[in-house]
Amino acid sequence: MAEVVRRHWVADLGTGLARRDRRQCDYEAYIPDQLAGRDIVLSGETAADVADAERAIALLDAQASTLLDTEALARILLRAESVASSRIEGLEVGARRLLRAEAAVAAGEQHTDVTAAEVLANIHAMATAIRSIGPGDPITPDVLLDFHQQLLRGTRLDAHAGSIRSEQNWIGGSSYNPCSAVFVPPPEFVHDLLADLCQFCNSESVPAVAQAAIAHAQFETIHPFVDGNGRTGRALLHLVLRRRGLVTRVLPPVSLVLATWADYYVEGLQITRYKGTASSRAARDGLDRWVGRFATACHRAVADATSFEDRTHELQNTWRAKLGTVRANSAAELLIRALPGAPIVTVNSAADLIGRSFKATNDAIDRFVDVGILRQLSIGRRNRAFEAPAVIDEFTALERQLASPGGNSRISEPSRRVPLRNRR
């Protein structure tokens, strides 16, 4: 049975703190029901939305190689998903800035862009986690701890990387106490709740999209880490889709949509947090509404990702026309296919990417520069790099397209924003 427990917060009397930060108070923390074995029933409308979303995701995955190189498309959508998931947590970084930082790291250059480094860590952690889970593979607490370890490694919170919290955390309000928090996660039973969540993720009791939605909401409710809960929870939903075999090659960039519908995203999580029994009407209705919103976000993400794939394919045909004769399987053709997934390259990174010699790759890059497909820039003190501005523009357009609420007819965006970052 889900319940609220009362706890007392002892004041932090540290010097230099504002009055609200030095408060002591009684606060309420939420302890959710466990998920494993729960009887989950969806309304007819929500079940139809889930089925539509699953068909759309499966089609995106199946047709991923029909227009763009599958690996390139997978990299694009993985990057878009990680960027959006980071943005929800307040980590804002533009496409060009992120790609230049990524190229600098690949070239062995030192860089001081802390925000870009955190987003790159999210991309790396997501890529590693996705590779670790295939159809039927178990999702375990260790899988989530490993993601979290990679996410926070080398950051100011490195000491907490890969560790379940042993102290109270909260969302919203003061950074120093939970007295005015928007939500306070469970103060105890965190390990047990996380184990139960993984048991639910390894079942097949509900459709994959509904399972991903419910698992994500439960993870955010448990909030098992000091920081990085949102990004880990959004990685979890993709692990569920991978485990169920719905996604095998590309990720639907659902976080881009959730970032746009931020208020409804937060409210959707909140309405799953009932009090009492899981069979109550409030419990069933809240879960049903959240699953419906999540399914709608998935469908929207797939539609705009497909549109992006079409536009990028047209861009590649424009490049071929500019270059004139392009032989099949030549360095130039392979570079055309790879650039959408790696819009900033060095000669060495491009050679590794397409599997051709340094000379052949350098000659191809020279051709691309001559016709305006690539332009040269410097990263760090020693390295030349080349960027494809049109690809970066398309990537930015994808983010803007997904960031437009106009594609959603079922919900509207209110004006008030609720803080998403957890405290302590």
C-alpha cells in the first residue's frame, strides 16, 4: 500500500544561509507500492495509444536502414535523446558546441566546457547501457548503477557515482532542506524498491511502451541517487524497450518531446503517486493517464525522427549532385553516408569511421571542402577539424521540431514550470 510518512528535518545552522535554508520542519515523504505482480489494467483509449506507439517505434526501427546508414541514424538519435534528457535537468548546450567538444575529446584535446562534458558523459553512458541490454536480457540494479557510475564519473558528484543514496533527497524548494519541496522520495526501502522495479522490468505482464512508462515513473518516484535520477530514469525506459525487442537499432527520441511538455511530464509523474491500494480508482486512473501521455510522446518522437531521416536523405542527394561522380563504396560515398552521424570530424576520425586510409579520406575531405559540404575549423591547439554545417542545422531543426507543442492535439502546455532537478 502506498503511503506518506512524516519525518522531522533538523535545521542546518551553517553561517551565511538564508532564513528559509536554515529552517527545521516536519515534512512528508512518499513510499510507493511495489510493482512486481501488480494487476495493471489500461483503458481502451490508452491501450490503443500504446499499440499505435509500439507500431510506430517498431516501424522506425525496422526501416532505419532504408534511407540513412543505420549506424549514422542510431548515433544521431542517441545524441538527440541524451541532449534532451540532459536539458530537462538544466544542462543546456547547443548542437555545434557539443559536437566541437566531442571532436576535441576524440582528438585528445583538453577542454573546459563543464556542461558539454556532462552531456557527453550522458551520451557515453547511454550508448554503453544500450549495448549491454538485448532482447530478453535482464535489467538489474547493477545495470542501473553502472549507468550512473559512468554518468557522474569525473564530475563534482564523482563520490556518489554508482551508489544508492543513504540520505534523504527531494525535488524543488530549498537546496538545504525539504521544507518547501515539491516532492520528497521514500526515506527508506530504496534498495528493496529498486530490486522490485527491476523484477517488474524483467516481466512481460504489460505491453512494452506501457512497461517503459510505468518503470520510468516508478524510478523517478524512488529517486535512488543523490543526483542523476532523471537521466538514469530516462535511460531505463529505453532499456525496457530494448529488452522487449521493440527497439534493436535506433532510439525514439522521446526525451525531446518530454522536455517540451515539461509541465505535463512532471504532472504525469505526480498523478501516478496515489495513496492507498493499487486497486483504487485513483491509482488506476493516474497510471492510465501517465501511460497515455507517454505513448503519445513516443508516437510524436517517431514521426519527427522519420521526417528528419527524410530531410537528411535529401541533403545527401544534394551532396552527391555537388560532387558529381561518386563511385560506390568509395571514400567519398562512405563519408556521405557517415557524416549525418558525425558532422564534425578530423581526417583520422573520419578514416576510422569509414574504414579507409588516411590519404583516401583526406582526398575525399578536400573534395567536400572544395564544393562547400565541409568547412575547416580548429579544435584545440594542433588539430584541424571539418564540420558539415547543413547537418548541424538539420540536427538543430530536429530539436526545434520536436520542441514544438503544435504536434500534440491531446494536451496543452501551461505556463508554470516546476523545478525538475533533485536536491541534495
